[in-house]
Amino acid sequence: MSNENKNINEDLKEKKQESEGSQKLKDSKDKKNDNSKQDEKEELSEEDLQLKNDLEMLVERIVEANPELIEAALVQLKDAIRTSTSSMTAVPKPLKFLRPHYPTLVNVYEKWEDGKQKTQLADILSVLGMTYSEPGKRESLKYRLQGVTSDPVSWGHEYVRHLAAEIGEEYSDRQQKELDTKDLYSLSMEIVPFFLNHNAEADAIDLLQEIEAIDRLPEFVEADNASRVCLYLTSCVNLLPFPEDVALLKTAHAIHRKFDRFTEALNISIRLASMSMIKDDFNAVTDPLVKKQMAFMLACQQIQMKCEDESLDEAIRNTRLSEFFHYLGKELNLMEPKLPEDIYKTHLDMPRSGLGSSSMFSAKQNLASTFVNAFVNAGFGADKLIMQNEEEASWIYKNKDTGMLTATASLGMLHLWDVEIGLSELDKYLYSTEENIKAGALLGIGLANVSVHNEADPAIAVLSEYLEMGSAKLRMSAIVGLGLAYAGSNREDLLDMLSPFVTDVSIGLQLPCLAALSLGLIFVGSCNGDVASIILQTLMEREPESQDSSWGRFMALGLALLFNGKQDLADATIETLRAIEGPIAEQARILVDICSYAGTGNVLKIQNLLHICSEPVPAEKEGETTVQSLAVLGVAIIAMGEDIGAEMVTRQFGHMMHYGEASIRKAVPLALGLLSASNPEMKIFDTLSRYSHDSDLDVAYNAIFSMGLVGAGTNNARLAQLLRQLANYYHKESNALFMVRIAQGLLHMGKGTVTVNPYHTDRQILGQTAFAGLLTVALGLLDAKTLMLDSSHWLFYYLALAMRPRMLLTLGEDGQPLPVSVRVGQAVDVVGQAGRPKVITGWVTHTTPVLLHHNERAELATESYTPLSTMEGIVILRKTTSDDMDVSA
């Protein structure tokens, strides 16, 4: 038995040895196969092997330092590198083969004495440094600065890009160490033209920006790349801090002026809010058609200038806006007035038991219908609620107290932009014995004059009379009317009229605050020192206790609007406000800070505001609580001009709704509304729809209003359905139902032809007065129960400042509407793309006039005409000559 086991064990041992031997044999074969594969992989073609041997021979000649052979070797080495073909997927073969010899060549370079041969070798080492030098050493730049025998651009695009990157790093280091940078500056001036001539405008601009020489860019730009350069410059503005953003805009302006692109230059000047630049651009134009186009552009931004030419003066004063708007309405078959019931669509609702007729015709709902009627038929000059009744005042008398004021003022909304007919309709109400009706007529006169400046100045002639002799209510309407009618006009005579109301500490807070707001609207973005000092003096003189009022924030807003978009120019005023006690001064400080950076996307300011929102505040400190609400609005106001920033702060608002205090939560819906005014993105209005059912009614009211603001003038069907559902949900809550009706009126504003988005001209320019109107209403809604839902509902009319037709209307050279074919589609980001890429996608061809949605752009579908400005708003077309067609071809 033992012998058998022994035999078995020996057999197993032999088998094991055999298997181990076979495994070793297999492993050795595999290793041989791998080695053979590796040899095959490393084996070079005859041509590559010859190149490698030649390059090594040249390196040997350089190392040997034979004077007779070095010169020829250096020249041949340069030619071999320069003539090699390179691609984005592979390193050029000469660079690959020379890589092991880089340290050897560096050692040779260090030993040589200065001379022509050493500089030639420095050029070669600079190129080789792209593939060998360690990060941070910047050896390509080091040897480039020591070797100047050849033009840097002769080594190819990738080398120049690598060099530009190292220049930026080196410049930053030298600046910190306060070292000389002239050599870097000179080298950059050699590189920039190469970039601009090879469709690398972005690289050229980035390089000049890094060496702080962006002002040199215009001298290198040529006509064929000017548009791409300026597009990149203006697109970078929102990503840069002050004053770098201003420097880029001024550079773009200089390029436009260099090539006589006056309308584009004027857009930059408007964006910079520089009256000196605006006047210079306007006066530099000799072409009458271009000058008239520029006049329409100034009118869009509410910038007033005196012109001797009657047609230009008419365009700047916007007197034909109503005529053009009615032409749009006729072409789109929208002139038939609509009733509030056409908007509510109550016939689609389920009948509700127990809803009596008294609630159906309550004063609150009549007031809501007044607003809906005013918003929906705004600018069309006709309605079926007030003007077409046999007894014209019958609907007005269905309202109570200030409701009558609002109903009468709605006539001004119906005749928006039509001064003459609006005044004739409202004049008869000035003789009413009812004070509210008379006050409403005064407010209506202000509304009819919004955005339009009549040569006869009827608004100031009528309203100024009531500043002295009228009652408090009449004076209030006159003050508000003047602010609306002359917003953005910078009229010094109005400063003399309104400043006594601001400084009068013997009267209540309402009139001084509204007077300060009107002055802020009139001098918006002007940094007017007289107005600022008047408001600051008033804040100092008033006792802190007397400042504790819902109206106080409007005085703060009046001060803030003076510095709209002026960034650090507001610093002195902010420091002054720190020394003043009282809640209004505290609110003014944060509002001035917010407005001065409106639309800039400044990250640091947003972080500061978020920090304010995160601070715990005791419930008894109401003034500081309002500051938190203002900080929430401020986050939206600063981010609203930049898409990425807007998307990021939208996420922050979600966190605020979860963890924020009541004062923060009620401001979040308003902030979302400001971010996306007249831009009904589904994720925004679905979020607002959730908030509209919040248990805190203040949050619900503001969410409902913001749903209307987001869809203002768009007729969005999804939003209309959500609002009808809300009307059913809140049929027993009068304030919420009132707000739903307001939102429905906003949604169908101007029968879908109007926008309240403050940005225009490809969303590049922030309308100062439009922004001011939106912010005024938002501030009123922070205390909705005391103001908008009580007796001050007329504050909703400040939205008229933001209202403008969202149309594209083309005019012929005679100034009359000219129907042409245009393609309307979604805007495409073409920044940095070479050639002439398509700027719109998914287009549909229409005949002008057409309506443009928030993200839509238009382009001419015919070569018979040339537009004189961006295809938005009112555009003059010039007949294209045969020579122009040949050039474009």
C-alpha cells in the first residue's frame, strides 16, 4: 500500500514538473513574442530613420563646436524643424527625435560665448522647449528673448500660442516683483498681428489683456476681422471686474469708429452711459440715414439730445412710436379691444356653489378688471370697459376711493405713447368734482407721456400747476406723473420743482419719498450731485423714528437710481450713508450698492449680498429685516445681465426658500421675476407655481405676480392655464385673487406685443428707465399688504416705464414702413468662431413687422436691402446697389 502511494506521489511530482516546465516554456515564448512586437513597434521606416540619423549628426556637429560646421548645422536644423508638418494629433517628428538631445544642446548653449551662433541656437531651443521644458520654467520664452535671428511667427501657430501663454505667466510674475516688462511687451506686439491674421482673435485679445495693453488692439485690427474682434470683446465684459470691463468696451468702441461703424459704436457708448461719447458719435455722422437710425437708438434708451433737424428731433423724442405700434397692431390684426372676461376665460372654469353675485362684482375685483383692461389694451387707444360705454364715467364709479384714481389713470395706459389723444381724453376728468378722479387724470397724463417727449411739453405745463395749489392727493399724482413722463430726461427745471417736497420735514413721509423717487427716475444713472446731496441732507435731518415707514424705501431707491450702473462712483455716497442713522439710510446704503452694479454680474458683490442674507436677524429689527429682502433682490439685479450667473443664483434662491427667514422668502419670487422678465422659461415659472401655493401668503402673492412678470406680453399658454387654476384655488381669498388677475393682465399685456424685459439690442444694453420701473414695483411688493393690496395699488403703473413693443419694424429711406422678408430664429452663440457662421437656427421666414421673443433674433432674407443697425426695434433699410452686391459676394 505504501509502495503504491509512493509511486502515485512520484507520478504527481513528475506531472507537476512537466506542467511547470511547459508553463516556463510558454512564458518564455510569450516574452519573445512581446519583445518582437516591441521591436516591430519601435522599428522606424527608412525615411524616419534617415531623418533621425541626420538630426543626430547635426547635433553632433553642434556639440563638436567645429566653427566651420556649426553654422551650416544650425541652418539645417532650423530648416528641418520649420518645414516639418505638424498636426493637432501628433508631435512633429523632428521635435520627437530631438527631445533626448535637448539637455545636451542646453549645455552647449551655456558654454558658448555670445554671438550670432548662440542666438541661432537659442531660437532652436525655444522651439524644442515646447516639448521638453518642465512646467513653470517657461524655457520657450526664456530662449526666445535671447534669440532674435528669426521672426517668432515663422515657427508656426502652436509655437506662437505656447509662447503667448508663457508671456502671460511671466508678465504676472514680473508685475508682482516690480520688474521691467518692456521685452515682453515688444514680443507681444510681434505676435498679436499673427493671431489676428489667422482667425485667432481671441488669443490676440487675451494676450493684450494679460499684458495690460488692450488699448493697442485697434491699430492691428482690419476691416475683415473687426466684427469678430468686437464680438469677443463685448462678450468678455461681464466676466471681468471694473475697470477692466470698461477698458474692453472702450477698445471695441475705438475699433468701430476706426471703420466708421457708427451705429455699433453708439451701442457701446450707450452701454457705457457716457454722454460725451454719445454726442461725439452722433455728431461725427454725415450720412443722414445713419444719423436717423442713431436717433431711433437714442429714443429706445430714453436719451434726450437737441437737434436742429426736425426729422431727427422727432425720432429722438419718439413721437412716432404710437403710430408704429398701431401699424403693428393692424398688420397683426390686433386692433379689436379685449374685455377682462376674454382674459379670465371664466366660462372654462367649473361652476362653484355658494359664490354670490356680491363677490363677483366686488370693488376689489372691479379694480382688478381695471388693471387687466389697462395692461391688455395698453397703447391701442381703445377698450370696451371705460371708453366705449355710453356714460364714460360709469365704470370709474364702480370703484371706491383710490380705485377711482386707478381707473381714471388707466386711460393713460390705454393711450400709452399717444400724447395728443391721451391728453384730450384725460382733460375732461381734470374738471371733475371728485378728487380721486382728478388725481387719476393727473397720473394718466404722466402715463401717456412715458417714453415720448412732446415738443410742447404738455405734461409739465399741466402737472406743475397742481404741485402748489392742489391737495395732498393731487400733489402726489402730479409728482408721480412728472417722474413717469420725464424719466431719464435729466431736466434741471424739474429738480427745482420737486426738491422742495423732498426737503420738507414738516409733512408726512409719502410726498417726500415719492418726490425723491421721481427725481431718481428723471436723473437715473447720471450721478447728479445736487439730487444726491438733497436726499442725503433730508435723511440726516429726519429723526430715525420718523423714517420707519413703508414709503421710506422709495426715497432710498431715488438715491440709488442716480448711480445706476456706475460701479465705484457710488462709493463716496455709500460711505456717507454709513454715518446716518435710521432704517431708510440703511436701506439706501444697500440699494445704492446694488444699483451701482446692476447687470454687471460682479461675483464679489453677489457674495457680499448672500452673506447679508445668511446673517441671523432678530425679529424686532424690522429695518434690518428689510435689508435682507433688498439683498435678495440685489442678487438678481446684479446677475440679471449674464446667463451663467443668473443660472447659478437661481440655485441659491432654492436654498433661501428652504432655510431663509420670512423676509427672505417673500423676496425670492420677486427676484426670480426680475431675472426672467418677459422670458417664460418653464423651470422658472414651474418653481413660481409651487411658491404660489405657499402657506405664507406674502410669498404666495409675490409668486403669483412674478408668474405674470415672467410671462409679461408673451401670451404663454402654459402660464395662462396655471393662472386660471390659481384663480379657482384662491376664489375665496380676495387679495390672492386680485394678484392672479394682475398676473393674467401682465401675461396678455398689449395683446402679446409688449415686453418688460429691461435688456435690448441683442440683450447687451440695460434700459435705465425700464430697470427703474421694475425695481420700483418690486420694492412696493415687499410690503404688498400695506401698499399694493391696500390703497397704493396705482404703484403697479410704474411698470409702464419698462413696457416697449417687442417688434421688428423696418422702414424705407423715406421713413415709412417697408415690409420685407426676414428670417426669425433662435439666437446662436458664435463668439470665437471663424468665418461667417449662422447667428440664428431653426428660423422661419416672415414679412415685417414681426414679433421677437426673448431669445430670438432676425436677419434679412433678401439682398435687396442693407439694415443700418441690429435687426431689432425700428430699423432703417437702405436699398442695396449693384456695387454693394459685388462686394458682399
